[in-house]
Amino acid sequence: MSDMTTASAGRPGSELVGSTVVLIGGSAGIGLETARRARAEGAEVVLTGRDPDRLTRAAADVGARRTAAFDVTDDDALATFFAELPAKVDHVMVTAGGPRYAPLLEMDSAQVREVLSGHVATYLAVARHAASALNDQGSLVFMGGTGGRRISRSAGIVSAATAALPPFTAALALELAPVRVNLIAAGFVDTPLSASLLGDRLEERRRELAATLPIGRVVGPADVAALAVHLMTNTALTGATYDIDGGQQFVG
């Protein structure tokens, strides 16, 4: 772990002034953009990620107070991270991990179990270890998706995994109250993860979505970051799933 002390970048009156936001998977994409938005709203941020070099660059970019390089699926490392935080934090967001698309009959039993339980197990581990580190009025924000709601051969078991997250989030919100727990369900978001999944089809998909989405453009990390910060600051929101896909699920 490393510490970096910086002056607050927030605007007077911003709702996150004085808050500390932990971004697990915060070295790129949605996590990094949420860190940038949280800093602009006055928060101090703590970033974690697997790649130490990328994490260092991200931390310098946003002026992170603290960083930790570890794999979120390593339960011991996750427990150590939260135990070593020097003070209570206000919000934790998890963006680590991504979907695995494959036809059902091409997956073995271990792969099916991983896809079905992977995100739920990771989010539950984060919640368990974060519970004692969060302030009572704090929040947890998880990432899910809308694409898996549409049954298809190529999506395989992803649809079942997608369906598990909203009730899981609601049940966890009851157990962790008054800490709030919410789920963001995103469609295509123009991030490095999307680029790695689509490869040479990325530009084609961008053009297709820009032409067909009701909003007339592709959803970017800043759009999701704005929603995430809203979920952190609106204390009436808990146990719910919030779609952000530009209307993608309605047009294909």
C-alpha cells in the first residue's frame, strides 16, 4: 500500500466534501472515472487494482489519498486492505471483474459455477470486510449489466448470473442497514474492458449504438460515474437496481 496526501479538489458545498470513497477496480474505466468525479465533488479517494503500475498512474491522475494493489478475489488480501485502512470510509464501489460469454454446452461445471456465483461471491466478500470500515451513513455500490437480461445462445449462463444480482443487492441492503447498498446495471460502456471484449469489432459497435440508441450517442464512463456519485449522496436510495444503457435494452 502507499499513501499520497493531497489538498481537497472539491467545490464549496459539494455533497462529498469530507467523505472518503474507496474504488475497488479503480485504476481504469468506470472505477477511475468515478474516482475523478468523486474528487471533483470534494471527496478523498482510495484506489485498488491488480496492476501496480496502472494503479500508480491512476492515483497520480486523480490525486488519490491511498492505493492498494491486490486481486479482489483474494479474500485474505481483501480483508487485510479493509483492516489496514487508517479511518472509517464513507462509500465503497466495486467495478472489478467482467462478464464471460460462451454457449452453455461449451462450458464445464467449474466455469458455470464461476459465472453464476463469481460476482455475488466477490460482492459479498467486499460487503463482509467493508462492513466494519464503513460509516453508518455510508454506501456500497456494485456493478451489474442489462445486456444479460436478453436470452441468447452466445450469452449462455450470463443471463442467470445477471438475474441474481438485483435480489442479492436488495437482501444485502436489509442486512447492512443503515449502510445503503445499490446496483448499477450498465449496457455497453465505452471502456478499455469493452475494447478488450470486442477487439476489432469495437468501432463497428460504437457506430451501431450511436445510430440506434434513443440518446443518440454511446454511453461513456462519465455517465456511469455521475450515477454512482448520485447513489452515494442520495440517502433515500437503497436496495435498488439502476439501469444506465442509453435505452440499449429496448432497441437491441
